[in-house]
Amino acid sequence: MAGLTAAQLRQFEEQGYLIVEDVLDPARDFAPAMAEYAEVLDGIANDLYAEGVIPSTYAELPFKDRLLALRAASGREFGQYFDFSLPQAGVRPDTPIHAGPAVFRVLTHPAILDIVESVIGPEIFSCPVQHTRIKMPLHTLKDGAGALVAKTPWHQDNGVLMPEADVATILTVWMPLNDATIENGCLQVAPRSHGGGLVAHCPRPEGLAIPDQFIDQQQAIPLPMRAGSILLLTQRTMHGSLDNTTDSDVRISFDLRYQPLGQPTGRPAFADAGFVARSAAHPEQELRDPAVWEENWLRVRARLAAENDPAFNRWRADAPVCA
């Protein structure tokens, strides 16, 4: 896969976002990751059944249906079990995290890195501010469900980072593992909103959110996408997601970030889990072993579990703009 064309780069720079169609092959590139997630779900089901929480493991159901059945039978949320990052508070030595080899291969896929290189150059660091997002149907969720499983409020990615990231160039690469539709909660963006700089964000139960007065809802554009396509966003492009209003569809996506080597990540508590994804100058520094990536995340987890919760953002709920 070649990098971006001059026209694509120009559109990205002017609009603050760009969809690149059919970068990956879902059957070849996503199926191994989904197989890993099926194993994770199998472990969840077996543990719940052993605890007597559920009447069945629902092993006969396909992944999405099984996830919904386990959610309904147990009343529990499972988003963190599939995420390749950690929560911002309350990390324990056994907090679930899945940094599997098939997921690592997506993060380091040459076709993705070729496109990233077009934007930020050949010295590429995989920023650890990344997520797997499993958007459940709205009717299945509890009030205040987090952004990993519910609607994501309007925000700028720079806004969910510490001030050190203001001088960095952090590129978001968002991709749906199954088709993202308006009905199942695709992303929406505010074109050209990246040119106005960073705006205030307010802490809310569902995550940091831009106050309504800073968002021109009339300009918002929903972005339905086929699985295998990717969306590029600048770190200051205003975006969010729609609700998943379907009865039984589950939207699964990867939310990845890349930046030039040597720049601050904006989340120093996670910095040790970042890695060199590509380096033309020093290819020997590239991380190629997914087991090392997983070990790095587990070390970060152990450290955070032993510390008080570090700061993850700069905003206060009692700020006048949040009243």
C-alpha cells in the first residue's frame, strides 16, 4: 500500500480529517484479532459460569450475540477486557488488558505505517494512548457507561492529554473492524475545526467533553465506513460518535495514535508502553516482538497499581465553562 497522494494530504490538512478506503483486508488482517477476542470472551463466560452468575456460557453463539447474551445475563460491562490500554483510575494488579500478538500486528501493519509516514515522516512512535472500542446497543447500557462502550462525546484528542502534548504532532488512525454505520454509532467530525486550537473540555461521566457552545452541530458530518478503511484525524479535530441505536449490532473499532519519535505522548503514566513502530534511521530500534509489547503494558499496570492515581488530564469540573 502506497502512502497518501498530494491531493489526500491537502484534504487532510484543510479539513482536519481524511478517510482512506480499503487499506486493510478484514478477512486477512482483522480475523486473527477477532479470534483473540473470542478467546477472551470464552474466558469471561467460563469465569462467570463458575461463579454461578450466568446460567450458560452461551458457547454456541457467534461473538457479538454471545457478548450481548453475557451482558444481559450478568449485568456487567466487559469493555476493559478487550482494551489494549488501561483505565485512568483504579488500576489493580489484575485489571484486564489484552495486548495480544494479532492486535500488535494491526498496529504495526506496513500499509498503516506507510500512510502514517506520509503525514509525520519515517520516524514513527506508536503512542500508547490507544483503545479497542466495543460500542454496545444503547438499550443494553447502564447510565453513565464509559466511552469504550457508549456514545463518545465531542472532544479533541489533544484535549484528553496532558499539556506536554500541546507541542507534539499526534496523528489519530481510527478503523472499524466491522462496518461502522450511522445506526451502530459511527464517528462524526466537525470539518476544519482543527484550525481554532485547543478548546476547553469538561469532565463528565461518559468522558471529557467539549461544551455545547463550542460545537457547531449544523456542521457535523457522520462518517459511515467499511471495515478495512481508516480515518485520519489531527489531534485538534473535534469529533465524537453517535449512539448505537440498533437492537443487536456491536460496533468494534481500533483507535490508534502515532507521532514522531522523541515527542511527549501526553500521557506520561503510559509512556513505557509506547514503542518505535518504524525508523528509517535506526531500524534496529523497531519493536517487532509482540510479547515485549505485552510485557511493557503489564509492567505499566504493576507500577500504576502500586501508586496513587496519576493525573491524566488538565480540566476541572468546577470550571466556569463547565457550569
